[in-house]
Amino acid sequence: MMRAASVGNGLQDLYHGLGSFRLWTLLGWLDIRQRYARSMLGPFWITLSMGVMVGSMGVVYGTLFGQKMAQYLPMVGDGFVIWGLISGILNESCGAYINNANYIRQNNAGLWVYVFQVAWRQALMFAHNAVISLALMLAFGFPSLTVAWLALPGLLLLVANLVWMGQIFAILSARYRDVPQMVAAVVQIFFYVTPLMWRPDMLHHYRWILTYNPFGALVDISRSPLLGAAPSAQSWLVAAGMAVVGWPLAVFIASKKLHLIAYWV
């Protein structure tokens, strides 16, 4: 009975956080405005730096791999834009509670708010970086609308998975301050073993790397439609399975630990 009540409180906290969307959307927008205050380009500095990285690394690695730029640059550009969303939410979620310690001690807004704040802030940055994907489409051609629309549910499922991961990382980081460094290191490793700068068919005998890399599926469901290809059924199953398993796990952990966050931060 106590466990059921605890999980029920966890669900109530989640619903309260979702219902406070005006608060976390405002906080996320204020974070971006504060970060780029007195800047002429503002958040578009994110787009500019991302565009420079896509152009330079795309040309260099495309030349090394002997790829056709018309196909390779859109793959790299869309992959980097999506990975920016993935790494941004996972890394910054580690500080969701630590960086808002003063707010947490002074009010009872609900702790899910700060995780949603991170996700919303990164979604706004992703929207700025999406200009790069649009520019690549203008340069190399738009994908077929019959599959392009699949990018929307793919992105929604991607964010849904990142939020439950972010909640777990936020709780662990508040308790153990080594976790943010560990998460940053692991995210960097996954950057290299996820097909962002290389195609899956380049692996040959090492395709098991994708089999055990869940981020490969998350990138596939959100990037392939932008390249004119339908994501594989396996990618959809992996991404959906992660959400089905991960969200109950995140809610359960939150129901056990959220009341301790104010003491940890």
C-alpha cells in the first residue's frame, strides 16, 4: 500500500509539472535571453557555430570517406542538429536541480518543472539549429512528403525518452556530484559510436555496435525522414520500448527521491 501511494504521489508530481507549462516555458526562454543578453545575433550564435562545425567536419570526413557531398552533408548536418538536442538535454539535465537550488529551497513549484525547463530550453536551441537542416534541404533538395512527416513523431518520441533520462540524471547528480562528469564522458563516447558522420553500412562485421546502441535508433527515427527514407521498424520498436520501460522507472525513482532533493542541493 505504501509503495502504491508513493508511485501515486510520483504521478501526481509529474502531472503537476506538466500542468505548470507556463512556468517552465518562461524559465527556459529567460535562460536563453540571459545567456545571450547584449548579443547582436543572440541565440543564432548557436546556429552559426553549429553550421561552421557541420560544414568543416562534413567536408573533411566526406572527403576522407569518399562520399558524395550532396548525400553526405545533409546526413551529417541533420545528425549533428539532432545530436545537439540529445547531448544538450542529457548533459544539462544533470544540473537541473543543482543550478536551481535557491528556487527549490524557497518555493514548492514541483521538481519536474526544472527538468522540463531544460528540455524546453534545448528544444528552443534545436529550433534555431533547424535552420541548418532547412538550408541543406534548399541546397540539395527536399525529402518526399510521404516520409518527411514521420520526423515529427520521431522527434516527439526522441524528446520523450530524453526527458525521462534527464530526470534520472538530475536526481543522481543532486546526490552524487560526480555524475555530471560521468554523463558527459558517456555522451561523448556515444557520439562516436552513433552513425552521425558515418553510415551504418560502413560497419560491415561490427554492426553489433548499432545493435547495442539505443541512440542509433533514436537518431534514425528523427533523421531518416529528413533524408527521404522511412526509419526501420526495429528503430521504432527500440525507441518505443525505451519509453515504455523508462518512464515508469523515472516516475518510480522520482517518487522515492524527490522529497530529498532540497536537502541534497
